Amino acid sequence: MFENLSDRLDRSFKLLKGQGTITEINVAETLKDIRRALLDADVNFKIAKKFTDDVKGKSIGAACFNCCKTRAIDG
């Protein structure tokens, strides 16, 4: 069970890394795959949803922070 979960998570992250630019759509698709992998591994639905929602919030905030940081340096 854990090997399958690990393989699916690795595949999801490789797909995300292969993108030239990480967008909110890329993050949403990756998190959808991660949520499915967690559910297939018998993780409680509420826990899987909370985890992916937390990761989404942090990833979008990080992307925004890096964007603002780059503009401040360039500008």
C-alpha cells in the first residue's frame, strides 16, 4: 500500500516539476492526483482534503511571495 502511494506521489511531483511555469491550474491538478492517491491508500477523506487544501494555500501564497519579491528586486 505504501509503495503504491509513494509511486503515485513521485509521479505527481515529476509531472509538476516538468512544467516550465507552475500555475494554479498545475497545482490543482497535482493536488487532485495526490488526494486520489491518499484516498486509495485508505486515508480518511477529511484528512486528505484538509492536507491538500493546506498545501494549496501554502503553494499559492509562496508563488505570490516569490513574485512580489522578484519585482521588488527588479524594480
